[in-house]
Amino acid sequence: MARPVKQGLDYFNTPVNFLKDRKVRKIKRACGANTIEVLICLFSNIYEDRGYYIEWDEDVLFDVADDVDTQNGTVTEIVNRAMNVELFDKKLFEKYKIITSKDIQEFYIFATSKRKYVEMDKRFLLAEKINSNINLINDNINSINEGRSTQSKVKESKVNKTKVNDSNAVVTNTSSNNRDSGLNENKSPHQQLFDFYAENFPSTSTFVIQNIEYDADDYGDELVLYAMQKAVLKNVNNYKYVQGILNGWERDGVKSVEQAKTQETNFKAKTAVKGNNDDDPRNKGLAPDDPNYRPGCSGYTNAELKARHERLGW
């Protein structure tokens, strides 16, 4: 009786910058502390099972949740988020209920290069180059990549570049836009964020500076600066509050300062219907446009808010 062909792997590599990967950071920010453990468990199951993909069902969901001692819902949320940020391939997941990616397949092909015989399902193939020892099964079924022309590859490359640059779209605006946003074109955008934080927040650490840099890469320098300014206006000198603002904007699809301001305007218009801040006894006898009127829970008067806005460059 012939020995069964080994399919999975005994090990897999983890890049040294895994924790700094923007996709991983976005998942962790949205799903919490269990993210890294769940992702590593998923990778382990993929490489150990078929080597380049795993069939996703209720049993695998239970196994992963049980391995990392968390809830099924948490694992499901992490998997869905991983699809949305393209850590895993969403099309194959929706069509075949499998978890895989181009990077996973490329490492599998590399790791099995010395095996005499390797099987891969052509329907699931994302890797563009395969070794001579790989036998494609289901070759008579159209795969996701079959028929990809040079033109489609060029188009895909352009789309990918656009996605990579989306988070920096605000930063690459013209100098006039930089002046409007409060950014100083004589300094690097990141340095201006560090300077603003040092001037307006009580404590500075390497950890916070690193988070600012990550957030600037993810959201754009202008949006991070605007979130910092909002935190200062609220008298909240904590960078976690800034990240909370950024997370809220990301959840609402806000990707620029202009969109954030539009959202604020719409919110103010809705809340204005409920009436002014007449419950504050200090506003007794004052009109809402009076310089001494206190319009919100911050406790600042209109005049004080105006002065703070001017100081922050709004």
C-alpha cells in the first residue's frame, strides 16, 4: 500500500514585521486583544491541514475559538475583518468557503519545492508562479485566475496602488490645502504631528509616538491632526481618545478632514432641533450667539471656543 502523500507543512514563517503589518493592525484595532492569537491559530490550521487553504465551517470555527479560549463570535468577527482588509481572499471565501491568500500560497509553493509531488486545486490558485512538481487538480474547471490578461494585471496593479495610497491621499494634497489644514509645508507631516502632540499633551513616550506614526500611515496626517485638535478642545489629553475619534471616523467611512467637518455639521444640525444649551444656569438671559453663551458640555463660552479655534489654526 502506497504511503499517503503529505499535504500540509510542519512549520510556517512569521515575518518580523507581522505585528506592524497595517492589515493586522487594522484588524487588531477593530477586534481587540485576541486578534493576534486568533490569526496565528488560523495560519497554523491552514498550513497544517491542506498547506495553502482551509475549509471554513462550524467545526473549524469551534476549534479555533476553543484553542484560543474565546467566543465563536469573536473569531467570526476577526475572520470577516481579515477579509475586508484583504489579509485573506474574500472572493474565494464567499464562493468556496475557504480561507487562503496569495502570500499563503506563495509560501506553500516555496516550502514544498523539494517534494516530488504536490497537489493544488486550480480553482483556488492565486499564486502566479508554480513549481514543476505541482500537479493542478480540477484543471477542467475555470479558476479565479484563469484567463487573466496582461491588461487585467495592469489594471489590478493600478487598483492596488490606489488602495495603498488611499490613506495618504490627504497628505499628498497641494500646498494650499496644507495651509488650509494647518500643516506647515516647511516641515514633514509626521514631524508636525509629533510637535503638536508634544505641545498639547502632557506625556510623550516612544509607544505613543509610534502609534501616531502608525495612525498617520493609516488615516493620513491631516485627519490625525484634526482628531488631536478635537481632543484638545474637549480638554482630553489622552492619545487613546484621539484613536477613539479615528476609529469612529473609520467606522463611518470618513477619510478626510472635509468629510469629518461635514459629519459634524450634520450632527449639529440634528441636535439643534432639540434646542440650545439653556439648562446651564450661566446661560440665563443670554442669546445663543452671545460671546458669553456656553453652547455645549465643554463649559467654554463662544468667545473662549473661538480663541481656542484660532490658536489651533482652525
